[in-house]
Amino acid sequence: MSSTEVVRSNDYVVQPVSNVLGAEVIGLDVSEPLDVGTLAVIGQAFIDHHLLVFRDQSLSDEAQVAFSKQFGQLEAFPEADKTKSAIEIYNVANVSPKGEQFDINDHRAIYQKVNARFHTDSSYRTIPSLASIMYGIEVLPDNAQGGETEFSNMFLAYDALSEQIKARLEPLHMVHYYEFGRRLYPELPPVSIEERRMVPPVTHPVIRVHPDRNNRRSLFITTNAGNEIGGMTLEEGQALHAELAEHVAQPQFCHRHRWQRGDLVMWDNRCLLHRAIDYDMAAHRRVLRRTTVAGAGPISGPFSAES
Ligand code: OGA
Ligand code: MN
């Protein structure tokens, strides 16, 4: 940086946005690399709050990619038509990269609806994602209904289960597969052979153990990328899954983020689920841009955690 460029102030504050998860970071410009001290503070705040909202940002695609890479390697998306300018940039929008609003029957609009069910990003991969980072470019007006992203805290959801259900879940794995989202919306074109090959069904423990948090446990499920439990009959697995899906949606675990333009929201996919709240896609434009930090390795379950 030359000495004539703007010097950023590090006078930022981190303040919780709810009792269950999330904090906002005000006064920090993340368009330039964070210094080592700031990165450490932000890293710790991320562990403590699971979700950070950096307000009032102004970020190009490249700046968002550069910010995201400070937290790890980025994922590339399995489907090129959902990306924008680079394979690491995912266009979460009812508007094309060129700026035309999709017809509500356009596949790219319908595809957004898969996100309306609680999930964690990339759980359909053998190595699920660590964090997603989403930037608000066009957001709904304040008086419009919906359009928020809702998050649910899987530490709290796990803690609230009865001892009996915890014991029942202990040895279970869930089947996660990318194609499941398509089955929810049969009007969507089928997943191609290459996509299916790239992201075949995988299983993960239903209880996730977090080695970097004293082996604390959380639930690890999805409701948009599967509903089967390995080793159970389809009916039994689906019944248990439906119970868990209802459990995680309870408001005492949840926080809704109402988007403001310029928000950069970074959330921990290891311990939160999220979903998009429905909005009138014909009436409103909503343009968010996502990057995704890859996980460090396969997830730990109760039997794989180091004591
Ligand atoms: C996503 C997602 C939620 C939203 O892009 O992964 O779940 O509110 N988006 O659009
Ligand atoms: Mn998502």
C-alpha cells in the first residue's frame, strides 16, 4: 500500500446480536488484508459467536475472495452455471450475473428455494465446509416480508436433547447427497452425470465432536441434502430425521439475519444450520455473493474424537 492511500482505522467493535449466536463487527474495513492482531481477534470472535456480520463493506469479487482466503482454502462449486466471474464465487440471487431478474419459473430462481430448508453448506462433500461468507449486494427493502437468512445453533440444539435421544443418536450417521435437493423440486433439471460423479452420496456422524472446542458436541444434520440415516430402514430413518428437523427449527436456537446492503456475513458451517426465509421473488431483487471456506478434513464423530 502506498502512503497516499487511505489508512484504515482499527477502531472497530464486536457486539453480540442475540443470545443464541452472532455478533456484528462495526468499523472494520475488510477490503484490505487484516493485520495479524486483527485476524486473531476476528478468529476468536468467530469461534465465540459462530457468525460475524461485518457491516458497511464495499467489496469487489476479488476482495471477497482475498478476504475469504485468510481463513483457508476456498471451495469451487460443482455447477458452473451458479457461479459468477470465478468458480469460487457463488451467485445467490434471483438475478443473473448480467443483472436481469429471473422469471419465477426459471430454474435458477427455483433452485434458490432449496436453500429454504435448514442445512449446512457442502455437507454433501466428504469434507464439509468450514465457513460460508456472504455479501449483500441487493437486499429487500425494510418493509418487505422475508428475505432474511435464519441460523440455528447446533450446540444448543444438541444440549437440549434428552439423554435418551442423545444415546440413540450417538452411533448414527446421516446420508448427505447433493441430488436430494433436486428431488424436492422435480421441475428442476436432473443433476448431470459429471455432477453426480463429483458429489456422490456420503455419510457423516449425526453427532459432531469439535476437537478445537474441548470435544464439545453438536448436531450435524441437513434437511436439504438428505433425509436418510445409515443403517436404519428408510421409514425409521426418515421419521427420526423429521423429528430432528423439527427440533432444530425451534426459535430458542435461532437468529434471523435481516440483510442490509454492504453486510458481509461469515458463519460457521461446523456448528450452525441456516436457511433462506421465503420472499416474493417476482416483486424483489435479492443478490448475495457467496464464497466458501473448505473444511480441514472429514468431521469427527463420538467414536473418532481424540480424548
Ligand atoms: C446459501 C444459502 C441462504 C440465503 O447460499 O448457501 O443457504 O438466505 N443461502 O440465501
Ligand atoms: Mn446454504
